Amino acid sequence: MALAEPNGGGRPRAALFSRYVVVALKTLLSIAVTMSGLLLVTFVIGRVMPIDPVLSMVGESASKATYDAARESMGLDKPVIVQFFYYFRDVLQGDFGISLLNSHPVSEDIKRVFPATLELATLGTIMGIVLGVPLGVFAAVNRGTWIDQVARVVALVGYSMPIFWLGLMGLLVFYGILGWVGGPGRVGIFYVDLVPSVTGMILIDSLLDRNWTVFKDAFSHIILPASLLGYYSLAYISRMTRSFMLEQLSAEYITTARVKGLPERTVIWRHAFRNIRVQLITVIALSYANLLEGSVLTEIIFSWPGIGSYITTALLSADMNAVMGGTVVVGLIFVLLNIFSDLLYKVFDPRAR
Amino acid sequence: MMKPFHNLMASVVLGLTVGATGLPAQAETPPNMLVIANRIDDITTLDPAESFEFAGSDVSRNVYGKLVNFDPLNLDAGYGPDLAESWTVSEDGKTITFTMREGVTFHSGNPVTAADAEFSLRRAVILNKTPSFILTQFGFSAENVGETIVADGNTLSITTDKRYATSFVLNCLTSTIGGIVDMKTVMANEADGDMGNTWLKTNTAGSGAYSVASWKPNESVTLSANPDFYLGAPAMKRVVVQHVAESASQRLLLERGDIDIARNLNPDDVKGMADADGVGVHTELRGRLMYISLNGKHPVLSKPEVRTAIKYLIDYEGMQNSFLDGQYTIHQNFLPATYLGAIDDAPYALNVEKAKGLLAAAGVEGLEITAGVREAQERVEIGQSLQNTFAQAGIKLNLVVGTGKQTLSKYRARELDMYIGAWGPDYPDPHTNAGTFAFNPDNSDEAGATGLLAWRNAWDTAGLTEQVAAAVVEGDRAKRQAMYESIQREFLETSPFAVMFQKIEQNGTNEAVKNLNLGGAITAVSYWQITK
């Protein structure tokens, strides 16, 4: 009789390893295909847009000779397919080209603006999860009661209130009148560049540098825009959590658990909530991804130099190198979040392994 | 390896606790530091040979010395000596010889010499970037700069292709492209024969009152005072220009004392600030004009009666007193007030009956036209006002609102019936606007003179081109002024342009700020004379 393998699965270790390798290769291939497609689509959109990138560089007073020279230097005189080939080759080397608008390498710009958005969106998402999930659960458990109604109103306001208005009101009240938080910008003007940039996220960099003054100031600046994003995240997460929970709470196994006399807390959190975790991961990942690329208005109101406003400004100014660079990075983030969600599924749901 | 992580985790709790208890906002800005909120997302480069945007000019004016320059405390005096101490003009009027000021140094410590001035002007011509036309219009070219721009000891001579008004040449040298760069520093950073252009896009090498300590696109520009500035070390040791796009955010920052100057306040915020303590409003007339133009290729819009009728269908006062209140003033000609030769004639006002009569005389009925307009709020509002007043005379105006680039591309291709736009002078001489509104030597499509507004509107200028060409070479200042006045009076009657407004800039300021000068209609802001 053959002995069972120590991993209990009866599966040879080498076979398991090769399975992991295959999965990893498939994942990498999927990323490569997705990103290539994204590059192609972004490039094509960039070329068919009815705006002139040369004009945005040389300005409207430029002579025809200057215009033609700039067009040639940008490679726009070459066939489109050749332009795409060069672009694809450069991107593979991490080179997104030079921003037409500010003369900086796009990769450097992204390195500067993306951490600003990451910091803001992460804090906003954490707030959304910490407040939104319990709110959704309580609303479901207390369906039809005043708690449910309050949760509904909170979410409705979050969905329907224009972010522009809410942001300005927040600034007016908490910064302008009460003076509880810092104003627009990532950090007070006196603290700019006081801590070395390690991650590009000022909260973390100031902690690494043990500079509490800068940390406090940066926190006072981020708390309001992050709360605003957190509120929108909360509205979405709480409604989805409520919906998922209602579905579980009406299932037979919950009735059985209650009949068995299990405490209500155990029924809700150990039984019902455990079963919605996988669905919640998808919701949270989507919400996070949206905040990472969709917080343009918040960034504008709070003068937050993030990737949303970077791409928008670039788009309106026909700075296609910057648009394509930013879009590729956001696309990559979506892909990575998707993969991360898949991994979490496997952790929380044995059926997905 | 784990130390940073431990630091991080240990600090998070402390930080969150402090943060949650509420933090006081910043107090006033320090007395030797100037903090400005402005929209600076138009800075594309810091190279004076290439820079051609508003926020870029603001930086350049404070970083680079020029041969001649304006005194911010006395702009009305016109240009005066800067890095050139004096100059003489040859008898034929074609050569100007500058004597350089002794003892001035660049930020690097290198002395400013005539060779640097020669290098800077030659470089600007050879690089042939967007603003190069400001110099090449004098006949300078990459091929001839060796003979036309020449340093000799402590003097620099420039020789133009023909006689021009000396004031025209010197006015042009006050613009950004006239900035003198540190040749040794720039050439030490040259790459692939680019004369340091790549390096100077993001770095500076000047001799002005400030050097650029950092430029983070769409975020901030920080300037450090030059303690060796030849006019004396500036009182403001550090100037920080923060990119704040929203007017309301700028106002809040100003009222909280976190900034000293708010550059982009809308009329509502200016009014709302009236009762705030410690802040005031600084007002200056700028060079920007708001105008509409009619395409000469359009069979109806090319008729003189129709052009005139449309000028009577604009509610100048209504717009000035409503949504443009405090931001624009009525001005109906191409030279902004304060320019040499500017006139304040404003014969047109809304007169629907007169316009109807003119349209009837031209045999026009049921006219429908399409106007291109950028998506800027004030321009769209102007468009809507025009829609309303045009409709009163039976003209249907369709607005096509697009991004700046979309609209401009069509305008430059002569494809728009009508354009609602703005124009800012390129340099502080009347020729800057005369040479584009009323100058068009070849009106054919093949000419491709996209830089000329007259060409974009397919207008042959009806003889004004020759008058403009004569005015730009007139050496007598009074005669030259009279020539521009005459050109404008004719322009007012015959041109397809209806100039409507001139820009007023209203800045919110901390009352402690003294000697602020935004540059009026002729130049950019300067910081070295500011005190608090």
C-alpha cells in the first residue's frame, strides 16, 4: 500500500509545483495580452482624436516651419503602424516618452502623481470598508427598521450629492470656518519637500523619517478628501453588503442555526457574513479601482496632484504620451486588483482553489 | 531591514490619535516668504528660448535678466537698461550696440558677459522654437546670426535686415525670449547638439532675482531669492506658486492666511471677499482681448453690411455688467489700452434695429451661422449672449463648444464661420497685434499663414497690411503712434473682427503684501520689489 503524501492531497509535490508554474504563466500571459490590447486601443484612440498634439506643443503663434519641425521631432510624420511599433518598444522598456506639456518624462510624472492618488484612495477605501460593511450588515439585520432607513438615507446622500459641492462645503466648514483640517494641497506650504521621498506617499514617508510634524500636517490635509472618497465608497459598499446579507439571512441554514439556539451574533457574523466575503471582495476591489482612477473632481477641488487630474489635464491638452502612460498604469492596476481578488477568493472560498 | 516597518507601525497609532483630535490650520505665511495660488498647468518648459505661456513667463521674468527690461514700479516709463547698461543706434538705424553692465553674475557665480548675451540670442534663433518669430522677424536666421548678433569685448551688436523703429526692437527684447542664459552652465549640459534645450526645459541658468528651486508640473514652482541680484537681494527669500485650480479653494486659502495672493478668483469670489478681514483686491488691466471674427470665405459674412450689423448685435454693456463684471472692460480695438497707439473709440453698442436695417440692405434673410468656441465658461456665456441678441435680428447662431485644441485646429484651417476667442499680445509693442489682426500679405489658402488672425479669417485687410508694414519701420515715436491710431480707426469700420473686451485681472491679496505688480498689459509678474 502506498503511503499518502504529507500534504494530504495524495498529489506529488512536483506536480503541485508544476501546477503553480502553469497558473503563474497563464496569469502572466493574461496580463501581457490585456496590456497589449490596452496599449493598442489607447494608441488608436490617441490618433483618431480630433485634436492636434503638435499644436498643443508649439502653440497657436508658431510658424509653419516650426510646426513641421515639431511634428517631425514627435515622429508623427511616420506611418501610424511604425509609430505604434516604436511606442510599444519604448513602453516595454518602461519609457512612456516625454510629456509634451511639461517636458518631463511621463514615467517620472506618474511616479510622482500615482502615489498621491494611491495614498488618498487607500485611505478612502479603508474608511469605506470600516464604516460601510458594518452599516450594511446592521441595515440588513434590522431590515425595515429606523436603522435600515438611516443607512438608506446615508447611502442615498452619498450617491446623489455632487462631489464638487460636497467637497467645497467640506472645505468651507472644516477648513475655512472651523480650521480643523488643512486646506487644499497634500501638505502645508512650509512642509513641502521636508521629508525625503521614499514611497511618494507623504504619510508613510514622514513616518519613515520620524517627522511627526510633517505627518500631522499631511494627515490634516488628507483627512477631508479621503473622508469624502470614503463616504462615496461607504455608500456603495454598505448597499451591496446589505443586499448580500439579506440574501444569506433568508437562507435555510441561517434558520437552522437560529433553531439550534446559536447566539444571534454568531449567526450573523460567523455564518451569514462569512458567506458574503467573496462577493464583498469583488465590490471592494471595484470600489478601490474606481477611486484610483475616478477621483478627478476631488483632486481638483483639493489641489491634489494625483493621476486622475493628471490624465484629465493631459487629455484636454492633447498630451497623448501622458494620456497613454497614465491609462496604461491605471489599466495595470485594474488587472492587478483583479488578480489579487482571485487570490483572495481562493483564501476565503475552498471551492475556488 | 525591518526597522522602517516597525517605525511605520509604531507611528501609525500615534499619528492617527493626533490627527483625530483635530489640528489647527496654518498661521500666516512667514514675512520673508510669498505664497501664491495660481493655475500653473500651462507651464511646458522653463527654457526662455521656448517658453511662451503665461505661468511660464511669470517664472522667466523673475529668473532671467534681459538686455533691456521694465521697472515693475514704473511700467509707464517703458523699457530701460537691465543687463545692458546703455545702447547706441547706428546712423542707418539697423545696428544697435549694447554696452553690458559690469559686475553682474549668474546664479552659478559666472559673470554675465556680452558673450553670454550673444550666445542667448543666437541660440534662440537657431533653436527655432515657437517664440523665435519675435527675433527672426528682424531678419535673423540660423545662417546669418554669426554676422548679425556679435559680441565684442563688453559690447553686443545686433544688426537687423532693414531699419525698424528702435522701440520695436527693444520692446521685443524685453519678452521672455530675450532672457540671457549662462552659456557655460548651459553648454555643460548640452546633449546631442541641442544647445542645452533639454536641460533648460526643467532647469534654469539665469542672473535674475530668483532661481528655480523646484518645479513640479501641475503642483508647484518654488523660487529661491538670489542674494547677489544686482538690484539688491529681494525681500521675499522664497516664492512658492502652488497650483490651485479652483477659485473657491484659492479664496479659502487666502482668507485662512495660508497664501498671500490668489491669482484666479472669479467675480463671485471677489465680491464674497469684500467683508473678509486682512485681505484686499489688487486690480490691473492686462493685455488679453476677447473678440469674435467672421470668416471671409462665407458668402454672406464677407459682406461689409453684415459685418457691421453683427457688431451692432453684441450686448457689450450687458455682458460687461453681468457675468464679466470686474473681469473685462469694453474695448473695441486690437491694441490693448496702455499700448503705444491704443485708442479708446467704442462706437458700437447693441442696436437691433440698426442691425436689421443693415441686414435688409444686404439682402440677408434667415441667416444661420456656426461659431466655434472653447469650453471656457466666460466664452460659452458670451456665445449664449450672442445667440440671444443675434436671434433678435433673425440670425440663428449655432455654438460648437469644443476643447481649445479642437476649436483652434478648425480656426487655423479657416473652417469656422465665426470664432469666439481671446488673443494676448506676444510682446509689448503695437506691432504684436497689428501684425496679426491687420496684416496679411498673402490671403491664399496656399500661404498657410496660420499665425495671422487676418489670414485665419480669410481677410485681405483692404490695404491695412501696407500701413502696418510702414508703421513698424517708422522711427519717429509720435508719427508711429499716429499711424497705429489711423490703422485702428479703419480696422474698426472695415475688419471682420469685433473686438469686445480687454481683460482686467483681479487678484485677492493679503493686505500685508506691498508693491505687487502683475506686469500690466505689457509684461509678466515680478516678485523682487514685493515686501510684506
